[in-house]
Amino acid sequence: MLPSVDPVASTGFSRRSFFRFAAGASALATAPFLTESHLALAAIPKFSDPNIGIHIDANENPMGPCDAARQAIANIIPRGGRYLFPLEDVPAQIFAKQEGLDPESVIPFAGSSEPLHFTVLAFTSKDKPLVVADPGYEAPMWAAQVSGAPVIKLPLADPKGAASHDIKAMLAASPNPGVIYICNPNNPTGTVTPHEQIEYAVNSAPKDTVILIDEAYIHFCDEPSSLHFVKEGKNVIVLRTFSKIYGMAGIRMGFAIGRPDLLAKIVPLGGQNSLPITAVTAANASLRDEALVPSRKKAIGDTRTETIAWLKSKGYSTTPSVSNCFMLDVGRPGKEVQAALAAKEMFVGRIWPAWPNSLRITVGLPDEMLAFRKAFTEVMSGSTAGLEPAPLPGRLAAHPHTHLS
């Protein structure tokens, strides 16, 4: 039986709540930042519609919230006229108890995108660069643009094989990095960096460098978590989200986990906004559902394995993913294949300039992946000449980055 937390016993503002509601917002926090949903939308050609076709483009979980989370949302709706501040700390308390963490080391956010950006803003500058893997999740680089920090991109090690972070190269890239970002499993490749390599990074980085470990996809794999570095007092911030295996991308809930003194530097950047009570109650229910993670891990893993095996049987190469996405080498410009698939209302993920012939494929429901096989077969047997995605919309077009397709 998973531990429970009595919301009544948690009334009153903790130090975490004080930072959230009383610290005030920095000017940096008002700068716009991008999430996976923004980046996925930017890559969809102009003739697409989010409500049309099959979307395996944003690393979403089409299963949605578990039944218990849905019921919790329904139950809390009548109380939606209240702020219910005391409830906001409950998911963090549950999580801390489950993981053996100090509750003061866990801060709740509306997803993990906010603490990701705030960590980069807090610890990088023009003299303290951000170090990332390439291809890797682009959001930290947008945050670095706001802080004025240089971005150092290092190719993944063994790109045709394990495609893991090249930890030694990342450590050697700068004498004083502000943040070294490690997404494990990696987005977009779905590959893991062995835990001993991450441990080497934590123990070898300069004393003022923060190792930001994004564990958005950790539940899909068997790799050990990095939460123990927080327990050991290391210069580490770990990110967790309910957007992936928990199926709550549109509901928005996540955690930043780190030493309280590190968290104290990022929380004030978040301003004074409260968390949605629907997200809080859904997170509580999800954490208490003991069957949720293992059952979804198996279901998504089985579909991923079947899809990759089929692609390999057709002569295509993929990354050895253990996540809910993988990179598929199509052997020709990826943008052309992406656009041709979109013309069939099959929307796949974007292209990273470092791997221009590869597409990121999100693992959808079994019937969605069967539909992908059909559309992919048709596209690859025909011509894709002349098909190109639409230009980046809105503010993405106004701020072009070489790491965006």
C-alpha cells in the first residue's frame, strides 16, 4: 500500500509555498519560454489540424490520465471556486515519502518545463554556458537565449549505436559551465546514458556547476533514477513530470527535486501563480495507483518493440529506444517524409538538424502505430519531391534557432 498524506494535516504555508506565493517574480520569469507542445506544433505543416488525423509527434501519452485521476478531477470540480492553497504541497509530500526524500527537496510546478527554464535562467549567464547533447531537447537552449548564456552542443556518443550522452566531452567543453543538461532517457532518441556515466558527471563537474537531470521519461525504462544524488546533497536538480507515463500533458503537473538552497534560487522565478487543483488531485491519485506505471510501461514498451521490429524488417534503422519515442532514419531528407505523412493526416515528430534524415516517432496506441505503418509504407514507396513543411509560426519564426527544424 502506497503511503497517504492527509490534506488537513498539511494546512498552512510551508517554506515551499512561501517561495511560490510571496517571493515575487523576477523580470526573467516574464520572458516567454517554449515547451514540447510548442516545438511539436511548429514542426507540423500548415495543412494540419490538431483535431484531425493521428498525432505521434509530441511525445504525448494517448491513454490520458488513469481512471483514479479522472475521478479525482471530477470530484474536485465543485470546489473549483476556491484556491485551496494547502492542497498544493500534497503531491510533493506523497512523492517525497515514496522516494525517501526530504519534503523540502521537492517543489511542485505546472509540469517540468517551468523548472527546466528557471534552472537555466538561475545558473547560466554570459560567462557560464549551458552544455547540452545534440540531438537533444531544445527547450533549455531557448532559456539560455534569455539569460544570454552561450550554448555548447556536443554530439551524442556512438550515434549509430547506443546514442548516449558523451559525458567526458560535455565535461571538457567548458571550464565553468553553469548547467550541464542531461535528459535520461534522451528526447528525441529515447536512448539512455548509463547511470555510472551520470555519476561520473556529478562527481567530476566544477563545484558551482549544476547538473540538471531531466527524468521526464524515466518510468519507461529500467535505468536507475538519479534522485539519490539529491539525497547525497550533490549539485543536482532532477525534473519529473506527469505529462508522459501518467498521461497528463494537458493537465500540467511536475516536480523539481534538489537541495533546498538550489531550489530557493529557481522558485522565485516562477512568480505567484497557483497550481490548478485539478492537476494537484490528479497527481495525488496517480501516485497512489500502484499498477499505473508498470502496466503502462509494458503496454508502451510492447508497442514500441513491435513497431521498431517491423521497421527493421523493412530495412530501416532506428535508435535503440527504451522510451516512448525513437528516431527513425528514413534515408532521405526527413522534412520531405514528414510532409508526405502529414498529407495523409499522419503527423510525426520534428527533425533535428544534426540528423537531417531522421524523424522522431512517438509511440502511440497499437492501432495508431498500425496506421503509421500503412502510411509510412505508402510514402516510402512513392515520391516526396516538392513537399516541405510550413514555415515556423508566430514567435518561433521571429526567433530562429539552428536547432529547430
